[in-house]
Amino acid sequence: MNLTKTISIVVQSSLVCAGLSVVAAAQEMEHNMAGHAGHSMEMSTGHEHHGSGVPVTYEELTKTATLLETARQATTKYREVRVAESDGYKAIGPDVPGMGIHYVHVGPHSPGFKVEQPDILLYEKNPAVPSGYALVGVSYLLNAETDADGQPKNPPFPKSLANWHRHSNLCVFPDRSVKGDLNDSQCQAEGGHFTAETQWMIHAWIWKDSPTGVFSPTNPDVQ
């Protein structure tokens, strides 16, 4: 299964543009899921996703559990989607099976990684919830150099537990569609916004368990 063609930002101040990349990426993923499967699509669309093969330590386990619990406590209020909207999160893009709806933070945002301030909130439609949307997870962006193992250097979540991913050569158009087969000049000629390489990204399914893991790129139980 091809993963989402994710957010196009270079710095925190460009989160709105990043949201547009989420939209386009999610739409392309829906197309890929219908007609393609396996890692061949990942290769053809510039998706980087590497396993670490690093054994986990007790310290890493406890540190990660603490970080995720901090994230849960900080986002408890966002179980009510209207609170998220009032705090600067905006629904961008379609409802994608396995990922839900991305609410991207488009207001002022503290620079750097802060586990209590996720860049994106992930919701799924749920008629049993008063607002109609249930919070299922969070997503973080990370601006970091690539280490020798193909993962970001010094990530906040240990490499033994969490694999980050990013995407390259994305052309996002005003109608939120995306192409992955254009270079910078071709993209601009067609009126698109070209992203040579996105920031690192990771999902954390802290409000709805994923059978494929808390840091899995998609959650099969999110419909």
C-alpha cells in the first residue's frame, strides 16, 4: 500500500502550504490504493521509508511511553473537534481510509519539536460522537538531516521504535491535486508548487490503537 504524499513545508511558518500537500497526497493515495499495491509505488513516487533494525532498550521504552502520555494529556481537549478548530487547526483534504481527516495547525506555532503541540490532528467520522468526529491520532513534522541509516538524526522518538518517512519531487496544484513526475520548472509552468523534499513525518495513533503499531504510517482500523 502506498503511503500518503505528505506535507510540503520547509519551516514552521509555511504550515498552510504544508496542509495543501497533505490534501494532494491523500488524494493520490486513494488513487494508488485503487490501482496499485506493494513497494513498487513507493519507489516510483519518491517515498522514503527505512527500517532501523535497532534493538529497543528499557530506557527508550519508558521515555517513549512518557512522551506519548504527555501527548495524550495535551490533546485530550481536542477530542472535541470544535476546540481544535478554535486553537488554529483546520481540516484539509479528503477523508482517507487508514488515516482519516487531517486537521493541520495553520496558526502561530512554536518552532521545533514539541510533543504536546502536534502539527496535525487525525480524526475519523463517528456518528456516535456529538461533533461527528473522533480524534484517533496525532502527527509530527521534523526538520533534520538524514543519518547514515536513512532516518533523521537525533529524532525525538527512538529509532528502535519509530520509523519516520518523507517524500520528494511533489508538484501541488491549486485544485489540491498532485503529480510526482514533474521537475521544478515543469511544475511551475503548469502553475504548481514544487517541493523537492518534504520534512520528516510520523503518525502516532494514541487515541485509537493501530493493529500495526502506534507509529505505523496508517491505521487499518480507521475507516
